[in-house]
Amino acid sequence: MEPCDVLVRHLGLCEEVHVLLLEENTWLKTQNTAPEESLIERKQAILPKLDESLSNLKRLQPELFSPFDDSKKLVNESHSKLLQIFYLDRENEELLLKLSQPVERASFNRFAESDQIDEFHGRGGTESPPETPPDEPEPPAEPPGRL
């Protein structure tokens, strides 16, 4: 198989994956639930095609590439599409993780108000901190065993 043919097919497959991930992303953002089974089945159905495409890419030999065809352009387009896929897939994973967490965990705010911090530390919040005497140097400690 010609390198350009392999690259064109791989780019087409990348486009399919990107469309599926966009669909999943839209679903996750609008429905706030896990995607429907049909979308998951379509994603699983594309996995063997991806394996075959990867196998075909691995079989390509650099010396078969022509400097006069579109192979370099196709490689760059595939690379760009893969970066989009990776970014979108990571975003979808984060959305799924957020949906799977319990409500109290998802709404956890790690930053507390200052009065809550004062209350935790036993301060009234309105009183000023106690004045501390200036640091006085401590006398040197006696070495152990001497009395």
C-alpha cells in the first residue's frame, strides 16, 4: 500500500474519532450524565480500525515516501488532529470523573473564609492576636551528663 494511501486513511479515521469525542463532549456538558450506550458501542467499534491503522503506519518505510507528494502535509495534519483528540479525550475524562464523584466531594471548596479559619484555631475572629514578648535568647543548654 502506498504511504499516501495509508496516511489518508489514517487521517480519515482520526476525523471519525474526533467527531465521536466531540459528540461525547457535547453530551457530557449538556446532559450531565454518562454517554448513552450507543456512543460507547461506536467508540468500541472503532478500536479495531485504529489498531489496523497503527499496524499499517508501523509498516511504512521512510524510503518509500516521495518528496513530491502530500505525505509530509498528511503527517502534519494527522499529528494536529491527534493533538486535538488527546486534548478532547482528557477533557472528557475529567468531565466523567466529575460526574462520578459524590455531590459533597464535587462541591468541596478547599478555600475557607477567614472567620472559619479563626474559629478553627480558637480565635474569636474580632479580637486582635495576643502580643508576644520580644524574642529573648535562651541560655545555652548544659551538655548531657554534667551536673
